[in-house]
Amino acid sequence: EVQLVESGGGLVKAGGSLRLSCAASGFRLSSYRMSWVRQAPGKGLQWVAFISSSSDYIYYADSVRGRFTVSRDNAKSTLYLQMNSLRAEDTALYYCARAPYGENYLDSWGQGTLVSVSS
Amino acid sequence: YVVTQPPSVSVAPGRAARITCGGNNIGRKNVHWYQQKPGQAPVLLVYDDSGRPSGIPERVSGSNSGNTATLTINGVEAGDEADYYCQVWDEISDQVVFGGGTKLTVL
């Protein structure tokens, strides 16, 4: 069974940092592209970052570029999101999601980890 | 690239619900659709305009032409009440783009 389990969320003050993790199981992480997507309370989905299967290609949303860093360790079947200089508007539920090789649709999602940034 | 969805759509049980996703020449892009029920993670409903992942019923379908992509759910049931999002890849900015979402209400 495909599983994506996010962790690392919590309450942090504005300007602080957090590192999110996404543990993958039930499939070979190295065969998939991965994305982080967030959802502010009561709001829609907002894409955050994309990383290719071998980390060759990395893309960010304009709102997080320069502050967030996505990475992956295929040997550990884990995806990461390092979040620095956090702002109140970064408060959201953060999902990791996978995309098949060569595709950009997200065919499996985790349940999310909540990040709250106090101003 | 901007994609636009209506905030809400209402439909009677048993009828067809059509949710649109508008964008400049969106017909030239692959459009994907997700369903999100309250308190749950999104689920892929349609990929590449009209593909259906395993487990998605045949009453769910998608189309895409010109400036509008459409998600159609035939024979709507109470369990279809959810938020629906369209998604494309913007090759100009190398970014994933989501629509604002449409809340489907079954009357």
C-alpha cells in the first residue's frame, strides 16, 4: 500500500525555521517526482515546491523561493522541506504528494502536517 | 498562468454536475482534477484531461478544449459533496498551478 506520512510541523514564531519530512512506503521513491502542497485554513490548495526523481530539477512557488528548500534522500525514502524565515502567511497544512515519472499530476497524497506561524 | 473556477456549483441528486476550469488556451495543456472532502487529503479524480485512475467510477469524466476544461460528474450523489480543484503545469514559469477550487453542493 502506498503511504506518505508527513511530520515536523508545529508552532513557530515569525522568522523561525522548521524542517518537514515525508516518509514514503509501499513504492520506490526514486521512481517518482515529488511536490509539497499547502492549504491555509479554510483556503484552497497552493503548490509550494517540486523536486524531480533524482533531484536534477527543483522548482518553487514565487511566495517561498529563497526561503524554502526541498530535498530528498531516496535511500531513506524520505522527502524534506526546510522552511526558513517563516511568516504568518505560511501557516497551513502541508501535504507531500507524488507524481509519476514524466508527469505532473499528483496521484497520491499524505495526510499533511500543520505549520502555525505566530506573528 | 491563471486558472479560474467558479466558487460553487449546486446540483440535484441524480443530475449531472459540470465544473469548469478556465485559462488562456488551456486546451493546449494537460488538466488534472482533484476531489477533497472535509478533513481529508485531496484525491486524484482525472489526469491528462480525461484519464481516470483506477477506482474512480465511470460517471466521472473530463474534457478540455479551447479556453475551458470541464469536470463532469453524472448521477450526482450526496457523497459527491466536496471541493474540486483543477491543476495544470505552467511551462513558462515551471510551476504547478491550482485553480481556486469549486464547492459542489448536492441539493
